[in-house]
Amino acid sequence: MFDFMTGRGGHGHGPGRGDRHWGPPGPGPWMFKMRHGGGGRRRRGDVRAAILALLTERPMHGYEMIQELEERSDGMWRPSAGSIYPTLQLLEDEGLIVGEEHEGKRRFTLTDAGREAAAKRAADRPPPWEQAAEGADGERAELFHAIKQFAPAVVQIAQVGSPDQAQRAKEILDEARKKLYAILAEDE
């Protein structure tokens, strides 16, 4: 089954839905990668600087860094594994970090050179996760926050609601979706 909160999982069958296919995934953190107004992309964060900044606090593994950056940017930036892991390799090749196996995961720590590089960058700039979230204006940030609050209620009903509650929730979601598309169709 698809996990709405993590954005992971297959397109399985929903609870109590028999053979009906769920279709596209629902709301979840993956939505925060959406394009913002005018079709332009929001500013991406500096993955290299973010890794160095995070590692000044404590050793971490790659997935932990991804989660931490998403949380610190209030869901506005979740770097992909495809950007985190190659950057970790590059930083390790440059001698700024060192990775060690710990409980089945490769955890990274700063070297002395890495601490110097992180301190130099931190001296004149805000944390990378704050910079990544700067591109989102207040209204959009509030909308993303509302989505994050909305999704758990939908998940609860999908997981433990009665068939009647699930049907009523589906009707509300269908109506909300139609109203949201109507907003997009409006002339400004």
C-alpha cells in the first residue's frame, strides 16, 4: 500500500476497496517538490554546504541528512538521494568527511579540514536549509503547512475508518479537488 506520509510504496489496494486500484498517490512530503508559480522552479539548496553544516552537529548517515533537511526547511526542501550520496562521495574524496560503517549504515563525520570548511561557510551565510526555503513566499509556505496537517487526517481515515467514513472522506476529497482546480481556472 502507498504510504501517504512518506510518499513511498506501490499502487496497492486500499483497505476495504476490494479489487479497485487506488490510482495516483495522495498528499505527502513528495508534494513539496512541486513547481511554484509561473512554471519556474524554486531555488534548490546547496547540498554540499548543508551536509557540512549538519555534520558539525553530529555524525549522520545519508538518509538521516535528507530527513533532517526536509524537517529544518519545513518541508520546502527535500534533497534526493541522487544529490546527497554523490555529494557525500565527493566530500569524502576531498578529505572533508570520513564514512564508517555503524550498525549496518555508513555514518559520516567531519575531518579537521571539513570543520574548517563548514566554519568558513557558516561565518558569512545563513544555514543552507533556510536559503532553500527563502524562495517560497508566505502564502505558499502556509499552503504547504496546511497540506502537511491535512494528510494525516486522510491517512487515519484510510487506515482505521469505517467504510461509511471512508466513503464520506472520499466525497469530501473529490469535492475539494474540484474546487482547487476551479481556483486554477479562474482569471486573475
